[in-house]
Amino acid sequence: MSTVDLDQPTGRWEDPSPTPAALLLLGRGADPASERGVDCPGDLPAPSDPNLVARARAARDKLGDRAFVLGHHYQRDEVIQFADVTGDSFKLAQQAAARPDAEFIVFCGVHFMAESADILTGAHQKVVLPDLAAGCSMADMATFDQVEDCWDVLTDAGVADVTIPVSYMNSSADIKGFTGKHGGTICTSSNAKRALDWAFSQGEKVLFLPDQHLGRNTAVLELGLSLDDCVLFDPHKPGGGLTPQQLRDATMILWRGHCSVHGRFSLDSVNDVRERIPGVNVLVHPECRHEVVTAADLVGSTEFIIKALDAAPAGSAWAIGTELNLVKRLALAHPDKQVVFLDRTVCFCSTMNRIDLPHLVWALESLAAGELVNQITVDEQTSRNAKAALDQMLALP
């Protein structure tokens, strides 16, 4: 595994060395035994093509207002430079919905984000994901059939009628649809407390999908529940690995899912950086493990992290626990501050990094030539139920 030099001089950033493992993390390689959907139904420009930037600009100019390009904070700089708007997943979906005149929404993010954009945009608009391999391991940890089976378990335990599903934005359209069907709401990392407050005003328990860490951290640190109030439902075990009595006693029923990036950070990471950089401020995302969040100085969403760095005084030191592309961008944007990655190991989001400049150029040039590629669509029934859950989030007090 490649490593990053955390003791680099202020204002400089050293990219990870091109070892095979690092290249796979960066999305420049493929493991046929574990990956799916990595083939592109068209000829991509070579990654070394020196004309890629010019080609992207030309295609972008040709499309004009017909295309609206969205870039998630975790995207590579080579892609972000062509985004009309950057932000977190929900902000980008909102921005897509606010552009009804755009014929094409080119979403530089991952699959569930493009699905949300399709749900919130008009029927005349086409949502395009430049690389269909850009998925989300967390979203994949909760399938519709698994969650339906879970609801049957809750029904058998006699608690389904008093349980409100709350699903994280980082979930598939199917899971959002399930949530809307059962009267629940969607949440983001920035409004999870408000979503849970609302859910507990509607019922006695919450089924939180699919990220156990965000659910646990919000319930314990912001709502004042105890760890004993939370149980973990494992879809790979009979009955979720829980007894009916455990389900009846629980307040928060957490799905066994996690972010493969944020789940890597450990308490040792925090202790190590504090030892090496006296006075460092540890700032982490709430998708991190509970012991990491409780050991940090500040916890917040990607937007919160960006604003915290913008407001930080010159000369301050920060260790940030979130995806490496964003941390790298923040380090370069704040040369007057010492910004380091919380862990020594490279931690790019491998699926986010699937959206690279060759795929973006291919998608833009195809659209400019009149060929619709990689369209993301959600069926009408799922879309209707999912929109109900998303609308409930928008209506949160």
C-alpha cells in the first residue's frame, strides 16, 4: 500500500507513488475478479493524450447550456475543473433540479448521486454518469431484497409499526424508494440530527440505513442516546443476528454498512498525528468510526470541513479524516496552514476516481455528437416513492 508523507512542507503536496496498489485505488487499474461494469461501450481517449483538456473544453463549448456538469468534492482536480457546480451529493442533486433548461445533467460522482438527480429532475432531462463503474460500496451494502427481509423481521418482532426508516443520501434509489414507501425520510451528514428528531416524533424506533457509523454517532453524540440503545442489524445473519427482544428493546436499529474510505481511519491514526504535530486540530467526517469521532476535535460533513478550513487562522495545523482528493485540494488551497491527511495510508475513493478525464471527454464528445451515453434512469414507481422520502427531507424543520 502506498503512503503519503504527512510531514510535508506547508503548501506542498506529494502525490502517492505509482505502486500497483496505489494505481488500483486511483482507478487506473482493474481487478476482474472483484470489479464489474468497468468496460466502457466506446473508445476512450488515451489517458496520456495531451489534448484531453482542449477536447473537453471544445465539447463543453459546443454543448453550451444544453449540458450542466456537476462535480462532487471527492472528484479528481482534472475533472473538477470542468464542473459548473461543486458540492456534496445532495447539494449537487438540488442544483440539477434547479436547472430545468439543461437537456443533459453530466454527474461527476457515483451511481446513487446520479439516481437522485434523475429523481429530482424533469422527465425531459437526461442524467449521464461518465463511467458506470463509479458506484459506492456503502450503497451496495444494502439491497432492496435485504431491506425488505429486514422489515419482515421487524414485523415478526412486533416493532415495524413503530419504526421509521431513515436512509442516508448515500443509498440506492431502491432503498430511498423503500424509505418513502414506509413513511420515512432521507438525510445527509449535515442534517442527520434533524432527520432523527423528526423520525422520533413519528415513531418509537428508527431503522437507519445503510451507514451504521453516521447513525450511531448522530444518535449518541447529538441526541443523547447511549450505545446500548443501538443494535446492529446484519443482513447476512438470520434475523439480522438479533433476537426479537433485542429489537423490541432497541431505539436505533443500525444497518451493518459503512464507507470504505472513512471506515479506514482508526484511533491509532488520531493518536499518531497528535504525537507528531503538537496542537493539531483533528477534523473528521461523521461516517468515521465512533471511537475516531469521539477522539476528534471537530466533526462534520464535507461542506463543514471546507468551511472550517476557510475560517481557520493562518499558521494552524489540521489533520483531516475524509477522502484524499478533498484533503489534497484543501492543502493546496490553504498554503498558510498545515493541512495533512489523518492516516498515513492512501485513501482515495476508488469508485469516485473512476470518473477521470478520458471518461468525461468521451461522455461530452458523445453528447455533442448527438449520441446519448450512460444514461441513468430510475423506474417510475421507485422514483415516486424515493421522491416522497426526499421531499420529506426538504420539509424537515
